[in-house]
Amino acid sequence: MPNSQQHCHHKEGVRAKLRVTVKRLLKKYGYPPDKQEKATTIVLQQAELLCKNWIS
């Protein structure tokens, strides 16, 4: 498997783990279920921006 494909699979795996973790935390702390998907998306977008700043 070429290196770029490995990187892509790794990135998707990390994103999936983060999504599950965020959803668990939202549920644990009583975040409204109807707003969890939007909140999860926002948190993942913020994490991606933060990582881009760390890399550059």
C-alpha cells in the first residue's frame, strides 16, 4: 500500500475515534441529543484547524 493511502486510512481512523469520544462525552455530560451531531462536527473542525496550526 502506498504511503499516501496509509496516511489517509490512518487519518480516517483517528477522525472516527475522535468522533466516538466526542459523542460519548456529550452524552455523559447531558448535551441535548438533537444537537450532538452538529456539536460533534464543530469539535472535529476545530481539532483539524488546531492540528494544521501545530504542523505549520
